[in-house]
Amino acid sequence: MRRILVAMLLATAAGPLAAQSPVSALPVAVSPKPAALDAQDVPPVPLELVAKTRPYLESRSAGFAGWDPKTRAVLIATRFGNTSQLHRVATPLGARTQISFEAEPVSGAYAPDKGDVIVVQKDTGGDEYYQLYTLASGRLTLLTDGKSRNEGNAWSEDGELVGFSSTRRNGADSDLYVMNPRDPASSRMVAQVKGGGWGIAAFAPDKSSAIVANYQSVQDVDLYRLDLASGSMTPMGDNKLQVAQGGVQVAPDGTIWLVSDAGSDFARLGTLDPGTGKFTPRGPAEKWDVDGFDMSKDGKTIAYIVNEAGAHRMRILDVPTGATRTVETLPAGVISGLEIAPWGEIGFSMSSARSASDVWSVDPSTLAVTRWTQSETGGLDVKRNSEPEIVTVKSFDKLPVSGLLYLPDPARFPGPRPLIVSVHGGPEGQSQAGFLGRNNYLLNELGIGIFLPNVRGSTGYGKRFVSLDNGPFKREDSVRDLGAMIDALRKDSRIDPARVGLTGGSYGGYMCYAAAVQLKDRLRATQCTVAISNFVSFLENTNAYRRDLRRVEYGDERDPRQRAQLMKISPLTRVGEITKPMFVITGANDPRVPKSEADQMVAAIRAKGGEAWHLVAANEGHGYAKKENVDYAFWSALQFWQRYLLGQ
């Protein structure tokens, strides 16, 4: 920074003529661009903007990664440098001691029961070709082959075995393996499969068998019992039926617990008969999805999370009596990473509009809540952050669709406010009432509202709702939902109908491109991240392990009729109709939505005389994970919105 300022002073002191130049001609001090970023038609970032936003960029979060069974400390993931790393916290609100020191983000957990080893997962530059390692004394020891795509699945309850999937055989199919991580040579394939959605869900208590899940789609997950000695797999129920089921755990007495939507529009907690596949709901009837659960070591206590329109509630089930209690003292927020310690304490992460993700625990006996971490929020008063309100509208076919609306303080920003609509990815995802982080700058300092829609195809509203966008002939119905919600919001007296922008990432990026075509009269500009521009080229070029999974959702490009429709609904086909400015953000190593999807869209817009900024990170994949890149992308997007939404 000092070197840049010195160069500025030298340039402006070149001589008498330069001294007579008007003040407006003075150069603007700019922030250095990270070396991995290629900024095409993106203006440099002024240091003044960096300084204004700095506190909002210095908030941290802590994700619960598990308990240390030996010391009762918690393992957390948080960032102090450029990427998220693992830390230990020995006591509630105690010091965070970093234990991994990698250039790339890592995730991991202690071996259950024993706690003598930590197994972590890491990729390179966001390519998602994950490898498994053990972590000790700040160093990683490779467990997998270093080439294929590997994903850790489940531990045996005694911490002896870890199950994982790997594409090492042919680069596409996720075969199943088990290993004692203390001896990498013990790794062995236990099932050769076809498809990229396979994983070991849980081990039997005696480790002679495992329950395997084959993820076909968000609506269809098949379960099998796998004999680990012979490799034979037996279906658990009728796998011809479409049932979403997951989170499998096996109690000490062999009872199989899971979450399933069998016989219901919503996912429920219950047990599975391994012979017949019959699902029996347990606990009180819920009007919303059960998002996840964990079971105590003795099988007598289950903690589970209910998703109530994007906010979570925790309930505790006493298995012997069936009695259920709700943890009422937790604030409304989003809960993840639920895990019950061997001694019974329930650990988890939680975030809300006014709290970054932090680690908490609950005593199942008293329901007393303990906070383990208190992440920094850049010194800002989080009480200023807006709480969301739920906005529900009827779409073109009378289907109710909803989203979360955050508006700036009307006392500070009176009158109708500009709005950014931010569409989630997936499409099997849901915008929830968590912490907005750096985006609070838009609300608190620029007076821009934010709306997070949950169009059809989103999770959390039942299996019928999530299926309503499936295939190429229903796909644009979700864009119509978006149009209906934007129309309703533009009629809200608190929102300026002439200043609405839209952003989205991944599937939300496709929605962003589609909105730039179909909703352009209602939008000022769009900012689209890692987005699908052409469904056919996307399906042909996405990583092989996930191609069949995406065909279930979007359509099969090999079928002539579906291919024609996929081309018809692809935003690239109608690129000539894009008339408003667009900013595209891309990761060069993205295995899901290849960089070519962005390249062809940007080139086509420019060829038609349109304006397209393009930011590409050479060391990122499906979204940015490194802080220096995330920060620069945020500053660039701010400049885009200030110019085209605020007219500055």
C-alpha cells in the first residue's frame, strides 16, 4: 500500500505543468489485485472503498467439527488467515488453538470413542478432487491416492474404521472403501458400484456390515445393507419407490434410525425395518422437515432439528419413553453440525441475522445452553443488523412461494429503497435466516434491501414443492416464480421499483442469466456467479461423477426432445435479449459448472455490444474460498451495484 501511495505522489509532482492540473485529474489510489485474479473490464478497487468496508470483511465464523473424546474439547473450523482451518477450544469461550495450517481450506473430525487421530479432507484450488489425510503436529499425512476424487462418509462407532467413496477405479463411479486411518495400507474396496451418488451411511455395531446410500436425486435415495466381507449388497425396502431418506444411524441394539419422507410430504424422524424397508415415524408429528439429528452413544437420547420456514428449532427425544422437549432458550437461527458427545452433551453450530456462526452446546438433562465461541464481527454492533420478514406471494399458477426480506433502517434511510434479489443455488437448497456477514454493508451503509427467494424446487417445503421444477419442460416455472415475487416487491411502498438488481450463484447463477433475459424490464443489472449458460454444454462438460445426478434434475441432453428443450431454455440461446449490464464471477477450477459456461456467455454478450464485467480466479472452484479473492470480488461487486443500481 505504501509503495502505491509513493508512486502516486511521484506522478503528481512531475513538474510545473503537472502542478497546474485540476484536482479532478489526480489518480485514485487503488488496492492491489490478488495475483490469481483476472479482472476483465472490471475497474480497479479504490483504497477508499477498502477502508469503508473493512470492518464488515473482518467478521469471522466458527463451525462445529466435533468433540475431542479424550479431553472434552471441541474441534472447530474458523479462519484467521486466508482460508478456514481447524482449531481446538478446550473450554467454553476459551482460546482458539489452531492445529491445521494449510493454504487450502480443510475439514475434519476426531475418531469417535478413541480420539487418537483426526482425519481431514482437502482439495486443491477448489477442484473438489478431495483427498483424505491424518492430521498430527500441524502436518498432513496422505491416506488416499492423491489423484482421484475421495469423500469421507462415516466412522464406525468405536473409531476403528472410516468409510469413504472414491473414483480411483475409472474417474466417474464412486466405489466404496473402508480403512483404518492409522494404517493407510489397510484401505480396501468393499463395493464396486456405478454412479456418483454412493456413500457409506453407517456401520453396524460389530462392523461386519454397513448401510449404504445411493443418492439418485433429492427425492430418491436408495438404501442397502452391505456385507463388508463378501461385498454383497441387499436392498433395504423397495428401491423402485421414490423416497428421500438419509442421516442413517444404528443404535447399539441394532435399531436403524433415519430421516425419511416415506408416506409424507415432509421428512420425518423414525426407524426402518431392515427386512421390509417399512418406515415408522417416531416423536411428535411435525409440519416441517426434520433437517438432521444425532443419537447418544447409548441410543437413549436423540437431538433433532426442525426447519420451520428457514429457521431451526431443536428438539430432544427420550427414546425409551417417546417424550420430546424443545430447547426454548436458543435464539431463532440456523443450526448445523449436530453431534452428541460420549458423555451426552449436544454440540452444534448456530447463526442468525445478528450472530455469525458460533459453536454452542446443550445439556440434554437441563436444556441449559452453553456458548463455546464468540466470533469477531469487525467491531460492529450486530444489533444494527436487520431481521428478516417472510414475504409470501402467489405465483402464476397460484402456488404460494416465499422468501426472506431484509430492509435497511428506515430512520437512517427513509423512503423507497433499492433492492438486490439474491437467488440460492442447488436448486435443491433453501435460503435460511442466517448471518449475512459482509452483505450487511449493503443494508447498513448503502441502504440497499436484500431479498432471498425460495422458488419452486427449493427444499424445506415438502417433496411436492421440490419436484415442481424437475426436467427441462418445468424449468422456467421457477423463473416465473421469481418474476411474481419481484412484481410483488416492486409494489411495496418501501422498495424503489426502478432500482432492483439480481444476483445468484450456481443454479442461482442460471436463474440470474435467465432473469437477465426474461425479467430485464424489471431489473437494472445482474451479477451472476459460477452460472450455467447452456444446459447442453453444461451437462456434457460437468465432472463425470455428477453428470447422471444432474440429468435427473435438469433433463437428459442425449434425448433429442429433451435436448431441444434444454437448448430452448438456455440463456445463451437468447443472449441477444440481454440489454442490461452484467457482472460474471468464475472459478477456473470449477468441476461442477465449468469456466467455459461463463466464457461463452461473456463473449456472446460482448459480441452483441452489451456490457459484461468478468472476474476469474485461477485458484478457485465452485465459488471463492480464499479471503483475498472473496474480498476483491465483494469490492468489485459493490462498484458494480454503486454504478448501476445506485447511479453513483
